[in-house]
Amino acid sequence: MFITQIAESKLTELAKRPASKKVENARGRFAIEQDGHDAPVAFGVIAFMEGHFITPTIIGRRLALNALAVLLMLAFWTWLWGPIGSFLASPLLIVALILKEHLVPDDSPQLPPD
């Protein structure tokens, strides 16, 4: 019974305290308590930047593809098929470009002007 009263008093004390507050730690120095949202937010920002800017730029330079085309294909196939589409976006773009080169070659004969 006594332990539950102590636990309840500690819980009410913690509930009244704001999320970020200076508290004294065991050595007498002050530490700032965190509310625990920093790491997930940082991960989300880093994942967003990597997925939308860094990866399309690297793939575009490495494979001589337009970065905008890679970004659009990545967005489209991720929207259509989810994570599987994001894995298949670049290979599908490469296949489409190869088919375009074979079906409509650059050195195809031009029609004479009228």
C-alpha cells in the first residue's frame, strides 16, 4: 500500500512538470530533460532529404539519367506500388529509355521537307 502511494505521488509530480525543464542530476549539475521527439523528427527529416534529393541526384549522375526523371519515376512508382515500386523505379526508367532508343533511334532517316 505504501509503495503504491509513493508511485502515485511520483507520477503526479512528473505529470505536473513541463516536458523540457532544467533539473539537477546526481552530481549537482543541471541537465535538460528531453521530451523524446528529437530523434524521430531528425530521422524523418534525414530520410526525406535522402529519398527526395540525394538518391535521385546520385542515380541520375551515375547512370547518366536526368535527376528530375528519376525523381518523377520514383514518386510515381512509389505512389502506385509502395516500397516495391520505389525499388523498381530506376530499373523501369532504364528499361523505358532503352526501349525508346531501340524504337526511335536518333540516327533514323528524316523525311525530306515538302
